[in-house]
Amino acid sequence: MIYAQSGKTFLIQYEVNDACNLRCSHCYHGPKIIRKSPIAVQRLLEDLRELKSVLGPEYSISVLLSGGEIFVRKDLMQMLTELMISGYASFVLTNGTLITPQNATDLLLRGVKLARISLDGGTPATHDHIRGKGQFQKTLEGMRHLLRNGQYVSANYTLMHGHNDSSAELRAMFELAAAEGIQSINFFRMFGQGDAKDVPQYSYTEGQSFKSVLEQLWSLAAQYPQIEVVIKDPLAKNLALPRPANLNIDVCCYIKKDYLAVAANGDVYACRKLDQVLGNLLSDTLANIWQNSDLLTRLEQRKQYMQGKCRTCPINTECRGGCLAASYGEYGELFVPDPACWREESPLPEALTVAAVSI
């Protein structure tokens, strides 16, 4: 990856707002009313300095600006300038529809390492069904402005059961990326949080169907070696398939290791798609939350709290019980098996039966 850094990197996802120019049916946000986060970038920088002193010299800190839609903020470039002057690598997550030739250049001048663009289909019909009529073309034009400026661009593709996960739909996305020069595609599942609770049909609740989708991505990655494919899902660890050189599995779980998210209202999350608040920066600091949150510690040590088939699964060290956000979104409980896991129940070893009862 051209934006990789040496040493350890701690990523802060900083939501500058939750206001957006779109109304996507699968959005993990709820009401979109905050146009300007009460946690100003100057306050965030104070917290980052304290957090850096706690993490130690082996860590660098990067900041991912997200929303809502970041380009709704009129002072976006000022924020990016302050981050750059303070020495922080920055990334942006946007729907791409408000990108112009000028602000595409402005991003590059302010040292933005990577632009992640939300694109939920390789055709207008698929993308616009989720994001609104005409949005596919606007997003594509925004991406082209970035690419012409030499910006590294990655597409964020949210997999939705029965909507954009067929062989034809996935191939269309790869074809689009190849034609447009998009360097990488990140694949995520939709989780039942925020507005996504209103479209439960798009969630993956049956393991074999999700396994089939992953297998298709494996095959397509091999057929398009020029595109970096990143599957951000711990269940991908369960596939015993030869991995193409351009395919990476990002278990997408940095809990208590190298990630915290600050929502537009100041709430702090271990994972932005896991609807469990650790604290709020209006009354606490990032460093204190990272060091002392009981919930964060439990999430980090979740193997000892695993329930059901995850307790005895022979690869539970690898996938760590699947995705907590998927489980919580589907069942409203933590530490239960991922609803899209296709592995069967393993017998509980006799030596563990007493321990299992006591937990």
C-alpha cells in the first residue's frame, strides 16, 4: 500500500458531522442533524497529543475524517490544514458526490494519503437504488477528479444480501474499477445499525450464502490482479482457499489495539458500527477512555466471554467469534456467534465442561 507507514499506527476516525446530502437506505447513522461536531479539531489535537504520550514512541497517529458527508463542512480544508501542520497523516471517507476539480486538488495539497469513496454497485441501477437517482454518475465524476490529480482512491463497497452480491453485480464492480483506474476495493457487510435496521433483508443471517459471496470475491481477485482487494471481515479467515497475491483479509477489528472512533456528538466507540458507547469527549478524554474503559477491556478480551459454538471452535483465535457489530446488530447481544458464520458446532471437550458452566 502506498500510504502504509513504518512502525505501529493508531487510527482515529473523527466524524466532522452526521449531516449528509444523501439519504442512503443502509446508513449506520440514525438521525442526521449535527452539521458541525462540538469536538473541534483543536480539541481533538489536544486529545491526540495526550494519547500519543500514552501509546509511546513506537506509535504514530493517523486521522480518518468521515461523516455524514465531510464536504458539507465549509471548513473542511482548514481542518485538514491543521492536521497536516500538526504532523498527522490524514484520510477521508466521502460519498464523492460533492468533489470538484478544485477541492480534489486541495485534498492533495493538504497531504491526504487516501480517499475512500462509498460505491455500492458497479452500475447506476444498483448504486442509485441505495443512494438516490443520479448519484452513481456524481460519485464517478468525483472519483475521476481525484484520480486525475494522482490521489490514491479506494472504493468502499457495502455487501448487501440479495441486492449487490450476485456474480454479475460483483463482476460489474471489478470491471468498473479496472476501467476507471480505481486502485483498491474494500468489501464490508451491512450491519443492522441506524437506518440499516429498516432494511433487514440486506443483512447476512445464513452462513452458506455469505460463504458463497466470499468465494466469488476470491475468484474475482484472481481475475483482476491489478486491483487490490481488501475483505474487511473476520469470517474470511474461515476460508481454506489459496489466497491471490492481491487479496488481503483485514479482520476489521482493531478493538483496544489501534483504533477509536469519535462520533459527531462526541461519543467514542471501539468500532463505529458497533453501537456500544465507551464514553464521550464532552466529559472525558481519548487517552482515559482507551486506558480505563471496562467495556473496551471486555471487548478486547472477548474470547473468554464467547458463547455457543464460538467457545469450542478450533479457529476462534483466528476470527475471534466473528464480527461483534454483526452479532450485536442482529441479536442485540455481544459475544454471541456471528449470524453469517457457516461453521458447525464443535463438541465441547470434557475438560472444559465445568469451566463452561462457571462463565
